[in-house]
Amino acid sequence: MKIIFLSLGIVALAFSAQAQPQKFDAFSADFVKGYNALNLSQLELSYVGGLQHIQSADSVQKQFEFFSRIKSQLALCKEKDLTPTQKTDYELIKYETSLNLERIALEQQWLKEKPGQVPTGGIITVPNGKAWYVYLLKRWVSDDVTPDQIYQFGLGEVKRVQGHIEDVRKRTGLSENDFYAHLKDSSFFTSKPEEVQRAFEHTRSVVLANLYKLFSDTVVPALKIERGESKQLAQTPGYYNDNAFYYNLFDKPYCKRQYDWLFIHEGVPGHHYQASIAAKIKVSDVQQLFFYYGFAEGWGAYAEELGKQLGVYQTPYDELGKWEWDIVRSVRVPLDVGLNYYGWTDEQALAFWKKSIRGQDDIAMREIARIRRWPAQVVTYKYGALQIMHWKEELMKKQGSEFNIRDFHDRVLKHGNLPLFMVKENVFRNT
């Protein structure tokens, strides 16, 4: 999913103790102007690139002065007097101010120490590496979490998904050894682009025909399905960009167990559907400044859970494809904390991988290297998805027979891209 971050700037408007909504509108407008004037670097996948692009000491000082001023002005604001839209802006500005002040403190320390060339052995090898990881984890996940919490969360997810895989195995009637041997059978793979194309088009037609069962808005812009050509993205089975879903078929046969879950994640009701809903929503200038990966990738991963209701996952092996990738996502969560915060070696990480995942050793070192290069990014999928799942379960218990899945999905999606704590507020508002 290709996203461009917008940047942040300076405000000179102070609130009076009796701040009124119209004054908040002026404050918000000046915040947007000031935020953009700072020309902050976008959030980068690579921690090396992020550290290399830290601005000058003077620029970082200007950022500190800006966000410190914003923090002081927010303290004078009476949130109870604001309109719903203004409250959204207030919470976003408050959240971003806190995160940016945390980043700025780290950057000031970095500039003071002048470490020179950025170490490439992982974020833990850089000066103040653990504190950097704590910040990056919160920034990527879009929630206030700690490494220890995320590590335990990841362990729980590994166990849960292992249970689903074992349930699928039992349904096949095969012994454990026969089951994993059968997954390598040539019938599950193809090297024919036209076969892969037809399969994804079939999944699209089935999902679109059943979309009304789960969603109130079923008007979805046309989604192209095409073979990917970018070798840089060859390690992923597919991706979404600009109203097109791309499947990657290069030098290795394509696994047919990926058809259903991958289309759902990248297409409908995943990223393409989420983007189409967001395009219909009028959001404030403040909200347009930000994009939250914990919510976006979390939604894509959550959508995979809806496969059976959308008419796909017709066989145990179709469903298994979802769990095969989900176990990778799950194992990556404790690996991310282990490698980037606890200081695990590659050997420790590989041992954890082999203990947790069967039959996918061929991609282990690739994933370990990715986690070292891109700290915290892999956590977004699992953490965001599980928050949405938990909200649904909680709302179902609260509303009982009155629970409506379409209404729930509206509550999640129809306020635009927000930090997870704000999405949760929308889910439970007026319930």
C-alpha cells in the first residue's frame, strides 16, 4: 500500500481561559500552517534512512519550540466546549504533539552525540537504540504500547494461530507428517499467469457478490487485477496501489492457497475498499496531515477473518492459506521485539522461528533481515487486526441481539484514518 505522509508547522495563536469553538478553528488552521512549514521527513521503513534524514540542530530546535507551544495552548482548551469535528482535531493534535516531542528529544540527543555513520546492525546497535525502538513502536502501531506488552501479545498470537492451523489439519483427516508433506504437492502450485489471473478474478466476483452481507456501502470503484512487474516487491505475493491489485509471479510457482486471503487483504474489503470509503469522507485539514499504519494494515489483516462470510475459503486448504501467512505475521511480532529491543542474535531468532513455524524455513532469514532493517513495522498488521477483533467481540456482548455487523464496520471505517484509540472511541460512541 503506497502512502505519502504529509508534513507539520508553527502556530502563534494562544487560547484564552474561555476559549470558544471559533478560536479553536483558528488554532487548528494555524497548526496546519505551522506543521507544514516545518517540512518534517516522512516516516521511513528503514531506521537507517530515518536517522540519516534528521534535520539540523536549528531545525530540530524550531520543531521543539513549535510543539512545546502547542502543548501549552492545548492545556488551555476546554474540550467539552468543542464540536465533534473539533474534538477529533484536538485529540489528533494532542496525540501528534506528544509523539513528536518524544521524537525530538531523541533527535536532539542524537545530534549532541554526533555518532557519524549510522550502524546497520539493527536499531539496538545505535546510540540510545532501545529508546528509539520504544518510540518507533508507538509511531508504527499508532497506539501507546511498550515492547514488553507487544512481546507477550505476539506470543499469544503465535499460540492462537497455531491452534487454527492444527484445527485445519484435523479437518483434512491427515496425520501431521502427511499433512505437511501434502502441502508441497504440485497440485497446490502453478506457473501459469492466466490461471492465477482467472483465480483472482473469480475471488473478486465472489467477494463482491457477498459484500452486502457485511457492509452497508457496496459501491466500490473498479479494481484492476494485474501481474506485478516490480522485482523490488517480488518477496511479497502481492500488493495494492492506486485502484490496482498486483500479484507477483516471477521465477517461483504461485501457491494457490494465497488466492482468497491475499485478494481480501489487498483488495476488497481490505485496502481497496478501505481507501474507497475514506475517499467519500470529508475530513478536516488537521486529519489530512496524518496517516496511521496500525489502523490501515490492521484493517487489511482483520478483513481476512471475514473470508467465509464473503463466500471464499471453500476448502480447508483455502482457509489454511490465510493461517499460513498469519503464523508468519504472528511470529514476526515477538521476533521484532527480540531482535530490536531484547538484543537477540540471528541464531536466537532463527531458533524461535523454527520452533514456532513448520514448513517455512526458506523465508526465515529474509524475514529476520527485514525486521532488523525496518523495526516495528511488522507489528502493525497483527496489533491493529486484533484490536478490531476485540472491539467486535466486546460490542457483540454489549449489544446482544441488536448487534449489526454492517453498523460495526461503519463505525470502524467511516471516520477516516485515525490512531487506534480514536477508532475505538468511534466504535463505542452511543452504544
